[in-house]
Amino acid sequence: MDRFGGIKVTWFGHSAFKIESPSGKVVLIDPWLSHPKAPAGALDSLQKVDLILVTHGHGDHIGDTVAIARRFNPLVAAIYEVANYLQRKGVSNVLGMNIGGTFDFHGIKVTMVEATHSSTIIDGGREIPGGNPAGFIVKFENGFTVYHMGDTGLFGGLQLIGEFYKPDLVLIPIGSLFTLGPENAAYAVGLLKPKWIIPMHYETFPALTGKPEEFKKALAPEYKDRLIVIAPGETVS
Ligand code: NI
Ligand code: MN
């Protein structure tokens, strides 16, 4: 099946994705590949990484960024404060940016957008301010546009994001407690109007109670067939 115009999307569980672009660039978003529900050997399975996007400073999103960056030396983009932190941790190829900004990575256009959440970095028991949390709009070489929402609740700007960026695929948290849960996530889909929807940030821990079945039930009828529920380690295209 080719729903994404030649783009391959692998979910590693939680908010961690690998997206392979039509020209073969490998993009990781929030690469925490060592969590309780991650597929065995996920970190070792990586063959190449060109770009890493980190939505905010929480440990479940910075994840294994430092180790992966040491191995592949990709460009690592994050909000300014998180980028500075990663640089202090030895990531050499960082790009600090902020909400509303766009950069071009070999024809892939990456825009940082708002998320309603928090972003403290915990490092060895110390709390370091991580700037604001964010989401990413990634417009690939073929125009296919992916919106990774990061960790967020509902906010009115989702309607603007839907109108302006017209995401084809939305990666949306549904686990509740720290983010959207099934019902408000379903409402967010109505604001964003995507062609495809992949849920994330659920079932990693018992505290994340939102389930894809509840999400599907809450979705408006026209979106139920656009929902793609995948298992950690699975690739869809
Ligand atoms: Ni978070
Ligand atoms: Mn999180």
C-alpha cells in the first residue's frame, strides 16, 4: 500500500518514529528506543540517521538522542534551550530553533509549532529549564506533510495549524494524564482534518490509560477509516 507517496513510517512505541523520505533521508522524532514497550534491538537496528527532531526536554522524548547522535552525527534540531543542553552533552551538530521557525534539510521543510505542555530537563537529579514544548510539521520532498504533535493538550491553535499546514498524517498522543486522551484527541483530529492518523504516547506505562479502541470510537465517522493503529516496530507506507 502506498498511502504516503513513498514515505515509510516506523513507530518504535511511545512518541518515537523513524520516517524515511522519498529521497532516502532518515528522520527520527523523539527517539526513545529503550523504553519498556520498545521492540528488542531497536537501537541496534538503525542503519543510518540524517536528522533528529526533539519536541521537548522530557526524558521520554530526548530519549536516546545523545547516543544516536554520537553514532551517526545527524543534525539534531530542538528548541533553543534543549539544543543548548544537547550540545553540552556532546552532540556536535545541533540546530536551535523556536516556535514558528522553519529550516530546509535537503528539500525537507521542518517547522516548529506550539504544544501546550511543559519542558523541564531532569539531569542527574537537577532540573534544567527546557524552554517551551513544541510539535513539528515536516513537509517532505514530495509535499507529503507529517505533523508530530509532541506532548500536548487541546488548544485553539490546532485549527490554525490544520488550515495553514494541511497535514496529511498526524501523529497524535492519546494516552491521557500527561497529554491528550482518546476523546479530546478525537476532537483535535476534527480541527486538523488529516488524511491519516497514527496514535502514539499510550500503553508505555500503566499510567497512560488511553487506548486506540477508545480513540477510534470517539473519532467522527469520516475519520475512523483514516486511523492507522500499529504495533511498536511496525512500518507503514
Ligand atoms: Ni512530556
Ligand atoms: Mn511524554
